[in-house]
Amino acid sequence: MSNNTFYITTPIYYVNAKPHLGTLYSTLIADTLARWNRLMGKKVFFLTGSDEHGQKMYEQAAKHGMSPQQFVDSMDQVFKDAWKTYQIDYDGFIRTTDPIHKHAVSYFISKLKEQGDIYKAEYVGQYCVPCEAFMTLSSDMPIDAHGKPLCPTHKRPLQEIAEESYFFRLSAYQDQLLEFYENNPNFIIPKERLHEVIAFVKSGLKDLSISRKTVSWGVPFPGDPSHTVYVWGDALTNYLSAIGYGQSSSQAQQQFATWWPVQVHVMAKDIVKFHAVYWPAFLMALKLPLPKHLLVHGYILVDNDKMSKSVGNAVDLNLLGTTYGTDQIRYYLMRQMAITHDGSFSLEDLETHLNAELANNLGNLLNRTVSLALSNKVLKVKAPSHWSHASMHLFHNAEETYRAYWDAMSHGMIHVALAHLWKFISSVNAFFHEQKPWVTVKHDREQFEETISATCHSLYMIGVLLSPVMPIKARELLAALGKTIDAALNYDTQFRSDDCWNRTFTLEHTPKPLFARIEPAVATAPDVPPATTPQAVSGHQDAINIEDVTKVHLVVGTIRSCEPVTGSDKLYKMQVDLGEYGQRQILAGVAKVCPASDLIGKQGVYVANLKPRKLMGLESQGMMLFAEDEQGMMRMTTVGYPVKNGTRLR
Ligand code: MSP
């Protein structure tokens, strides 16, 4: 790997449920850093993917009445769609069910076996299926009513497993690992997390069970297909398999040589042990160079709980994106959640920040500048032959901001970089205010034009620096100045050059506001098309009275479960929580045109006072409302903002 290449990865996510804010957060960090490095002129490979093997997936598939392969195939698209919605611009998407990946895993295990790093023995341990890991029992573990230990994260009973297993000689790498940490104090960012890892390794490493006899959904263990490779052994290998490892073609080998070792593995603190201990030990055994850095972030908490699909408190990403705009969510997560700490997510906080920082500070500045220039016939904005002291001061500030932004981004501290940028945006606002171009335009045209030009130069830098975080909004901002991002340019050279403050901007029309203001707690989607002229209905022959409307109880409820009805290819049976209207069994004939994964956990709208009726021998206790889209898919009707179950529509 040369200095001009940058390989960055996200964890590969379990596909037993849809992506949520937590998984989006890691993916956004990696996407933002990948985009930043491309901007800095580097050749980038950004890898994400899905972890599709193991007991968890097997059980989830069975719940949906699907084969494991059918199930993971259906979820694969759900992840890709979510990443597309949020502008995640990955270069590779690896699935652990991909043939090249399975081949690389067999190759890797066979190699370890051949060189004597693997042996077979009996294993007895306590296993947590959602974690896909054996747990070490400790006195501070939560327990159930019978005194049995529970997983601290998932609060679920552990399974005692006693079976024959293959083991990796992890213990043999203890000293080498400690030496590596010692020589690479910046291996983990932030540094503090390395201490925990060192303490864990020093406490003594046990050999690692790397096969499972009772899990059939996995990569067959080389030489002994009665076992499958342990999911973490399988999963970690994705970072190699996606870039050609284990393949013999010269093209694959070239690809591997280009990208390995990886520059940054992004993850939350839950999986540091796997990446900081097991993974380097595997790589040492393979005699491959070790990753340069692990960028470890905190958790996003909702109601003080770590958001995860197993815990089941996920916020719906599609709803969030359509309500607030996906770039706005990207911004909020990258700015307000400090990578180094856990962060709480709340809609109130989100709305406050979007209004203050995006609509007021940035959006208004762009709008005021461009509209003032255009209303005074300035269409081409040029640099003056000499900049005044005030402008020079602003640019000095800009140069410092650039260096601070660069430095923070080079260390993965995106929230710090954005804080610097917003400080600069405030200075530009202050500059604009002090220079009063709406006054100078009346008596000092030269000064007026200079103020517009200095502000446009500043906005240009802001737009470019923002592009890794808000790619769509940055493009709109730059377009308003007659600029685009040029993928062939090295923007580091650009912003460090003396020519930086000598640009020309072309203004054509006052841009529509970059960010719509959000009315507190009544979020309006920013890009809602203007309402069409209402059609008069009074004379319509089907017109009804308000009394007719109030007869129907339209009620909001959350779908707790949804499964196909045996013997029918159309019907779903759902359990819906309708709050004070109770838990209802509702049948809907949409199985062919609406994936169950689109429904589970979502709030829909139901007719709650419809007489029960029987379908296929089962009682349906209400009716769920759907809308058919142009492709004939049924889309559930929902509310734009989460409300209490049982809320009646009015
Ligand atoms: N499949 C393994 C990873 C294998 S990588 C070789 C796995 N998958 S996961 O779906 O459970 O994802 C865990 C990762 O998702 C965390 O490390 C983190 O990157 C992200 N997050 C999941 N919940 C999160 C929060 N509540 N907050 C922040 N990140 C979260 O573990």
C-alpha cells in the first residue's frame, strides 16, 4: 500500500434485522472519511458489507418461513437500499455468503491448519446467540428469576454448549500482541481504549474456539465438514476476501497488494476485542501486515439504551430521512455525536440543531449573499486587485480553519472538524454583518463587491469542506456559486495554494433555501412539492358528512410481528399493539407485494372498529391501511412522527 491509497472499512452488519441509526452511524463515519480522502487526492477503497452466517440468521430465517439463503438475500437489498438513500458511496460490498469470500475463509483456515495453529478439543462454555460469542461468567452478570446468568448486553439467557471444536492457538500470540501494542500506541483511536485491550491480553489469552458443530449455516470447516467456521473467524476475513485474498489470478493479487494493509477499520466499542486481539493474531499467523488503525466510536443511545436490532429500539431510517432530509441526518450524526463518547439521540435536539446551524447560520448566509448580489446586478463575482484588511483577516481565519479541519479529519475526529467549520461560518456571518453590503452598495460599489466576493470565497471553501458530510447540500451550495466538485482535483493542494483567494464565481439565480426551517415537533419534509390547487368536493356525489368520518376509528398501532399464513401465498398474520384498543390480530392480503421486513416494528394506521371477520379460519380484528405504488407494491400507511399506540387520527 502506498501513501496515496486509503483503504477503510465498516463492520459487516448482521442482517437479522434492518439497518438502524447505530449501524448508519458507523457507515457514515467511514463514508465521510472515504469522501474526505478522495477530496484530498487519494485513491480510496471503501468497503462495507453484511455478515450473513450463524445461528442468529438461521433462526431469523425460520421465523420468516424462509431458507437462510432466501432470507439473507432479501435483507441484502434492504441494507443496500438504506445505504443508497443515505448516499453511502462504497467501493465494495462483501457478503459472507459470496463464493469468493467463502473460498478465502477456507483458504485462511487451511493455511492455519497446515502450519499447526489449529487443533481439535472438547469445548464447554456459555454462549450468547445475539452476540455470537462465548461469555466468561462473572459475579456482576445480570441473572434471571432462577439465578441463571444473562448476557449483559441482551439480557437473554446464555446457552450452555459442550461440543467438540477446533481451536486457534491464540495464547501463542500473547507476547507478540503486547509487543505490537507497545510499538503502535496509535493503533486504536482514541488511544485510551488501547489500555483496556492491553489489560485484557495481559490477563492471559485462552485458545479460541473457531468452529461450531451445531451450527449448520456457515462455511464448512476445511477437512471436516461436520463443523462450520465460527462466525467471527468467517466475518473478520471479509476485510481480506473483498480485496482479492486467497485468489490466484494476478489481477486479484495486484488488488490485494494495492490495498492491504487497511488504513482504518471503523467500529463501535462492542467489537474492539475481536478487532484488536483476535484479528491481529490471525493476521500474525498468516504473516500479513496488521491494520494501521481501529477507529472506535461510542454508542448512539435512545432513551439511554444502546440502539441495536436485538434490543429492538431502532428508529426507522427511512422515516427519518424523508422527514428531515438524509443530508441533514448525516450532518447531525457527524456533528453532534462525538466519536469518542456515547451520544443520545432525540428528535427535539435534532430539530434545534438543524434550525440553528443549517437553516440559520449556513443557509441564510448563502441566500442573503446571492440574492443581494443578484438584486444589484452582480452576476460574475471576481477577486479585487487588492483585498482589504478585513477580508485578509477573514481569509487568515479560513486558512486556520482549513488546517484545523484537515488535522481533525486526519485523526477521524469528524465532529471536531465540523465544530471548527461552524466557528468559521459564524465569523463569515459576523464579517457580512460588519461590512453591511446592503448599505455600502448605495455609496461604495467597490467595497460592496469586495464583501460579496470575500463571502463567496468563504462559502466556496465551506461547501467543499462540507461535501464529505453533506454531499447533496454541498453540491447545491456550490452550484449556487457556479461551482462543482472536480473529482480529478486534489483539494489539499488547492486550499494550501496562494491562488486560493483568487476565484471567479458565477451567480445565476437566487437559490431556493438550502435548508427548510423545521417547526418544532411538527417536522415538515424539506422537499415536499408545493400543494396542488384543491379540487372542490362539495358538489361531489360521494361527498360525506363529518359524522360519517368520525364513525370510523382510525388508530395508530405498532406491528409487533408479521408472518405468512400457512396455506396462503397472500395473507400475513400480524400482531399489532393498538395501545388502549388492545393487542389485535390483523390479517392483510399483501404478502406478495409487501416484504414483512417493511412492516415489523413500524407504526401503521388501522380501522379499529371494524367487525371481526374470518379469513382462512383465522380472525382478523381490524383493517390495516395501505397505498399501492406505481409498481404495484403495497406501502403501509404510517404517521410522519412517532406517536403513542392507540392514538386516534383526527
Ligand atoms: N457482524 C458483526 C461485525 C463483524 S465485523 C468483522 C457485528 N455486527 S452488528 O450488526 O452487530 O454491528 C455491530 C456494529 O454496528 C457496531 O460495532 C457499530 O459499528 C454498529 N452499531 C450497532 N449499534 C450501535 C449503536 N447503538 N451505536 C453506534 N454504533 C452501533 O457486530
